[in-house]
Amino acid sequence: MTNNYYQHNAQTFFDGTVNVDMSSLYESFTRHLAPEALVLDAGCGSGRDSKAFCEMGYQVEAFDASSEMVALARKHTGLVVQQMTFTEVAAQQKYDGIWCCASLLHVPAPELSEVMQKLAQALKPGGIWYVSFKYGDGEREKNGRRFTDMNERSFAALLKNISAIEVVEQWLTQDKRPDRDETWLNAVLRRA
């Protein structure tokens, strides 16, 4: 369902997100990274964040589930963006940082713990991981997309199932897009 939405609305989504200023969120993540760190942009969408991290001097790998989004992200970033899903992540202790901006929220709640464990295993010990979810509790569908919303309580419960991951920082933000009035739960995590 969700991938179908992005396949058919890729250009509209790209146009609506590619120029959003995410610098305050980048700073929360990058202050924990060494220069030239290897970052995975997991569920990269338009490639906006991948491009920004490249411009900051980081090595970046990126993937998205939608072939249409992958094509737009490749063109925007010049990177070899992979088409794959979270369940296909197989790397072990490879990345210094993983960036999951508004992407894990599309994983169905029953699969989220397993997906996050895979991503945790892809992080090097001491690695940093940014995640964001729309603020709420439970699953819902809106305009052809599935969302798993999180609040502080449900996120804490989810993290209990993810081994070796600790919360560095957690905070709420308002949507950065001018036409949106949504609250987001953000977190920076670290692999022990």
C-alpha cells in the first residue's frame, strides 16, 4: 500500500520535501559523528538528507523501497541509491551512523521490532542512529499510506526489544513543512 503511494506520487513527494530545511535535525545527529563517517540513509525518499550529508563530508549509502523514489534520489544526489526494504538490510557493524527520518513510521507495528534490530546490528559499536515518528499511538492509514505512530511510552516499550541500544536524546518538533501542522517524536540512539 505505502510503496504503491510513493510509486504513483514520487514527483509530488519529491517536490514537497526536497527543499525542506532540516539543519537543526542534522546537527543533533552529526555532532556525534567523526569526520568522513559512513552514514546509511535508510528510507531516503528524495535523497535530500543523503545529499546534505555528502556535502558535509560524510560517506553516504542510501536506499528506498520505491523504484520511482530511488530514481529521483539518484538524480538529485549523484549517489548509487539502492532499491531495497528495511527487511533486506543485512550489514553487520558497518555504519558509524544511520539516519531514519520519517521512514520507519511506514513499517507495520508487528514488524518494527525486527526491522529495528536489523538496523541496530548494522551499526558499529558506539554508532549513532536518528529516528523520527509522527507523534501518536498505534497504526493508521491516511491517503494510501500506512503509519505507525509513536509517543514516549510506546517508543520506550519498542526499544526494550532492541538489544544494545540506548537513548542519547529524545524530543518533539513541529513539522518543518509550511503546510503541515504535525508533531514528531525524534530520537538519537547509540549502539552500546
